[in-house]
Amino acid sequence: MSSLIICLPLGHSFDFFTFSDILANVKFIYWPDIDSESRISQLADTIIEQNREICNKADIILGISIAGLLAIEIANKKENIQKVILISSIKSAKEKPNSFKIFKFIRLYNILPISLLNGNTLLMQFIYKLWYLSSEKNATKYYQKVIKNEKPQQIRKTLRLLFAWNGQLSERKKVLHIHGTNDQIFPIRKLHNVEIIDKAEHFNIMLYKSKIISLINAFIA
């Protein structure tokens, strides 16, 4: 079976985003450290340099959420990676919600108190509902799993990367784009050519693991 690279999003919780119990030959790669001047394309260069053997052998890369942007940048730089799997992510900057332009302009990542990112707070849940009109009633516990091990400044820097990204997946690559109909981070109405997971949300899409694995197996066959 072809190799897979999984680039995890904000957190490093393999029990949350694990495929190793279902798919063979999976290689996990952590995000490198992010500095104040980093760009996603530069992080891709770092990953390729630090994981040269894996990146030279792999022909499939998988990214979840913002890690999908990193997967795209790596795939664009590596000719041997011909297939890209995106879950709860976007294929180009054109698919970002319009609200991200506002967040980038006001530099939300600098002014938002990190304490609000704690999914346990009632204030965070209210803001989440207000900004995204979210139906993700159970999203906070999954959200907590993603960020629980992250330093506040890393969260700020990652948000800056997301808002600043202006890339797109090369047309030479084959893509499987899996997305939930209730995803309010990257609303599905902005996306094209996606495999839909009905009622799935951004932070709980992995509850639909059997459907996702079925789609992946068909794609990589």
C-alpha cells in the first residue's frame, strides 16, 4: 500500500486523528515550531528537510483542518506525492470564508484573549455560536483535544498562518476532499468537488471514521 503522511492540526493528539489502526503504512509528521515570520510554504520546506526519507518515498499526503494547507504546500513541492487527501479543510485560498479577510485585517490572532480558546468557557461557546452560527453542539470537547497541549503563542501563530495563506493545490495532483455539511469553520457552500459527510461538523468529523476510511480506501486503491 502507498505511504501516507498525516500532518496534524493544532494539537498532537494521535488518539483523536488516528488512522494507524485502520490503514497500513501510515507515517505521522508533527508540525515544526512556528515563529512570528513563518509562512505555511516555509513550514512545508522545513518538514521536507527534516523528514527527507519519508517525503521522498510517499505518494499520498493527508491533512486535517489547517494541516490540509500544509499538506497542499508539501504536495506542490514534491513531484512524487501525487494524491492529496483533505479532511475538514480547503483546496485554495478562494475557499476560505469571507470572515477570514476581516480577521486578518484586524489581526484577530493578536487581540483575541487566549483564555477564550478554552472550549469549556461559556463565553467561548457563545462567541463560537455568534461568529459561526454553529450547530456544533458537541464540538467543544473535540476542540479541547486539539489545543490542550498547545502553548498560547503557538495558537496565535497558527491562526495567523491560516488567515495569511494564499495558496492552492496544483491541478496536477489528484485530490480527495472530505467535508461535513455542518462545518462552520470552512462552510461547505464555498467548496467545490467534495465528498460530503452528512451532518458532520468541523471538530467532530472523525466520529464518522468508517465513512471516511471507506472513501480513502477507494481513493488510494
